[in-house]
Amino acid sequence: MMIRIVAAGLLLLALLGSAAATPARIIILRHGEKATSWKLCGIGQDRADALGATYLGRGAAKSLFAGGEAPAAILAITPHTLELAAPAAESWAEPITLYSVLPDKNADEDEHVDALNRRTQEAAHDVMTDPRYAGKTVVMVWEHKHIANAKLEAGFPGEAVTLRELFKLDQRSDVPKTWSGANYDYFWIVEFGNQGSDAPTGFTMVKQDFGGAYADVPDNDWGEPNGMTEASGCKLKSSKKDDRDD
């Protein structure tokens, strides 16, 4: 009997520990403009450098980290997201935690989506339960359809497959249901003010505005065209198979 009580107590402590491990903030952004299924185009590479210098890197001009705070983790899921995160992560001498899903021209579309679903679920679970992130800021560079996409969510009723659902942002009226396909230039910042609760207490959208050496990087308003043309060297419209990670 005593063994059962002790075991139950340990289980309760473990559950309470997990519940109390919520981060203070999650900064979510989309990968940069791309050239192929594997790499960013020149504008996307400029955006990666600009993000490190302006918002996400050590000593950034308009840092999203207050009071000298460093990110507890920087997470990515695909080559595009990894490439975008690299300059900021390098400035902190911090590794990128990769929930890897790679392009595969021979993969079935449904299998690929299932892999993105699964890895997104795993990442969200870890962010919300890992005690290393408790009370800290986590950065997630992700694929926009798995940040928020009404069509994708409708295709998996009863199963949370986007960060919008997994972080309970779908319970808020101020969060878009779909990440705009023309926007590479926004942060979604999710606040968790009540430690021990997985319900977000705040949400803001912040537009990336670089100027200076990076003034040519698109900073279009939400839902508005980004103005890119074929001369940019960036992929504007992909085949259905290649477009699944756009």
C-alpha cells in the first residue's frame, strides 16, 4: 500500500512539474523567401541576416529579448527554417533544435503532411513541458501552413496539427486562422503569463522592419502582396508538390 502511495505521489509531482514548465513567451516566425525546396533565395538569405542583426541575434538593434535575455531554444523543422534561423543562432553560439522533415520528391503528399503534423506536435509538446524552457523565451521558425492554416486544420478534425491549435491560439479571437501566403515578415509572439497553465495570456503580431542595409527586404502589411517579381530570383509560384512546404 505504501509503495502505491509513494508511486502515486511521484507521478503527481512529475505531472505538476510538466504543467509548471510552460515558457514565458514563444516567438513564432515563418521561413524566408525561397529559391528551391532546399534553399532560400537571395532575399530570403538577406532576411536571415537581417533578423539576426535586428531582432533575434545577440546585441540585435531592436532585440525581442529584454534585459540581455537569451533564447532558451531556437527550433526549426525544414531546410528553409533552419537556414533562416542560422545567423541568429550562431550569434548566440547556440545550436538549433531541428524537428527534421526534409523535401522528398518521391514521397507521397499525404505522408509528407503527416510527417509535418507529427513533428509539429512533438515540438509543441516539448516546448510546453521541457523544464529547461520554463519562464523563458523559445523561438520557433516554422512552415506557415503548420503555424496556422484553416484548410489544413479542417482536414484533421479532432487532431491539433498547427501551432495555432497546439498552443490554444484557436481559442482567441485576435489570432488569424491562416498565415497569409504573401507574408514572410511577421512575428507571432505568444505570452504565457500564468506559469502552470498552458493557456496563452497574450498575443501580438509584430512586423519585421529592417531599413538600412536591408531596406529592400519585403515588409508588406498582413495579407498584402509582397511585391516580388521573377527578377528577384525567388520562387513565386510552385508546382503543387513543391508548394506543400511554402
